[in-house]
Amino acid sequence: MSYTADSGRRQIIDDAVVAANALGDALAALGEAYELLEEHEADRMEDTVFKPTQAAYGQLKRTLTEFAERYGLTGPNFRNSAVPAPTDPQTTLDRVSDQVQGAEDALAELQDTLLPVEVGDPELRAGLARTRTLVGPVPAAAGELMRNLGR
């Protein structure tokens, strides 16, 4: 199937928005989890899970918005994240880990398509790589935090 450069760029944006939305959902859930944790655990979660996820979310949104602007495309359509109903912190952290891993997987799959090389640009590729670097350690950090809750 052939595509135009514009349709390829649009596909990149649409695919990466899925990852950005997953990161936004994870951030909303982390806000709820923060309120349920004791201060020490909450601070640890903020440092090891929330901050890297927030940085990755900001990086990805900025990367996609600037990419669309460079090529005169309609900007990405990020949705507002719904704040999940409060659950126990372990369930929330497990969900967050899955969401962040899903976002990282979606970005890896996008990079594997070679679309960012074929119709993208160096800034886009660098932004996607930076985002993946930021979120890469988050699922393991969330898992470690879950194992240590209440100790």
C-alpha cells in the first residue's frame, strides 16, 4: 500500500498520540495513588514513577506538536485523561505499570515501522527516543515500589 508523505506523517502522529494518552492516563492514576500512600512511599513514587512519566508525557506531546507544526499538519488530538476511581495503591501501580509499558511498546512499534525515518525528521526521531529512554525504567520502578509497599 502506498502512502504520501503527509499521510505517513499523520499516521506517525496518530500512532504516537495513543502512547501519549496512555501516559496521561498513568499520570491521572498516579495522582490518585499518591493520596493513598504514606508520605515516604508517596515521595518515592513521585521520584521513581511520577516524575519520569510526567517528563516522558511532556516530551512526547512537545515532539508531536512541533512535528505537526513543521509540516503544516493539524496538531495532535490529545484527550483529557479520566481520573480513575480510587483503588488500593498496588492495583493502581500495577495499572500504571501496564499503561506505561503499553506506551513504550507503542512507540517501539512505531519506530520499528520505519515511518519516522521515511517521512519523519531527525527531531521527531530524537524526541521519540528520548521519550522511550524516560519511560523505560518506569515499569520496573513501579514493580519495586509495589513489592515494598507497607514494609
